[in-house]
Amino acid sequence: MSLPQEKLQEYLTFAHQLANASGLAILPWFRAPLAVQDKGGALFDPVTEGDKAAERVMRELIQARYPHDGILGEEEEAVAGSSGLTWVLDPIDGTRAFITGLPLWGTLIALNDGEQPVLGVMNQPFTRERYVGTRDAAWCNGAPLKTRRCASLSQATLMATTPDMFDQAQRAAFDRVASQTRLMRWGGDCYAYCMLASGYVDVIIEASLKPYDVQALMPIIEGAGGVMTSWTGGTAQHGGPVVACGDPALHAQVLELLAGKG
């Protein structure tokens, strides 16, 4: 589905309203005493009242304004819509950072037109930074974003949230890339992707991601001039193993190394 520019602007304005409302719901819980639940699984998967309150307020706003749109969020069941559009929500991406008082988290809001995410927002209400992207451009607090050129891995900065997200084969592939970079850093969650869009990071390689972890970030990366795909070069919107690069030339090199061809 191709959205007319005026309709895209309407949805973008609404996405800002979602970001405002979710930020108000989250901030009272940040750096405050709060209960943390583990959703279970092989790794600690925390959820807080901040996560739940933020997603609930966004869902209520969407259902009131666009009742025929679908909703896919991390904390509640998916809602199937009839419009062909789906809002994809992660109320707090980086909950581990959130519960340890680190501001490396954000609220992710995407609109998918049935083919791909067409707009994305990463809102960090504590630092008052809002990253916004479409297929054509990206901004932070209204200032244009641009990835930096870096055609050589030997000059690249690489990031990933945690080594725990990789299985044995994926970790070996990751290490093939990491061994050739100038600098490798763990951590960051969604914030790392926004630093890539801002020109401070060159490569992000991750795995075990969900659609709500990545869809808002894709328009931000791509709108800033970068590339974000699966490890095989396909769409990243379904999650799983994902690679983002600021320089398309570098992206091609990274894919070859991940495939064991480099």
C-alpha cells in the first residue's frame, strides 16, 4: 500500500501524540522503586509497570483514532485490523537499561503499510530526544540525520546489545566481522541504532529480535542514508538476525563475512 504524502504526514503527527502520551506514562517509573517481573524464557526478560502503562495508553489512543488499524505490541495480544495498516509498538526497548537507571532505552513506534514500515519513531523522554524517520528522511528533534561514510571495516565502529542474543554459529559469524573492526561495543538497544543514524556508529549486528524491536528503527536508519536488512540481505521487518550499516558499501562487505565468504 502506497500512502499519499498528506496521509503519511497525518500519521506522523499522530505518532508524535503516541510518543508524548507514552513518555508521560513511563517517566514516573524511571529511576524510581518499581517491581520487575520476568516474562520467562532462557534469558531474563524483564517487564515493568512502565512498559505496561505505556503500551496501554498507546493502544487506547490508536483504537480511538484509527479503530480499523491493526496493533502489534510487545506486552499485549496482537489486534488484527481491516485497514491494511498496523501500528507496531515496543513501549520500552531496553528494559534492562531502564531498570538499572541507564538512559539507553526508548519507546519504538512504527506504522507498517502491509508491505514495510513507512514511518518510525524512537522516543527517549528522559533525555528529551525524539528520532523520527520515513523512507526518505530522518530527524532528531527536527534536525536532519545523516549516516557517515565508512567503506572499510578497519575504520568501523561495531555495536550489538549483548552476546547472549547469538547462538554458537551466529556468534562465530559475528566474531568474523568484529575481528576486522576498529572498535566493538556491547549495549545500546534501540539507542545504538539511532547513533548509527546520527553518524557515530557504522555497523550493528544482532539476532533473536522481534518485529517490534526493529520496525520503528528501519525508517530512521534508511531515511538517514543507511541500510538495514536480515543477515542474508532480505527485509529486516520480521526480526531475527539483523544487520544495519551507515554506508551501503560497508553493508555488502558485512553480509559476505556473515555468510562466511569474506
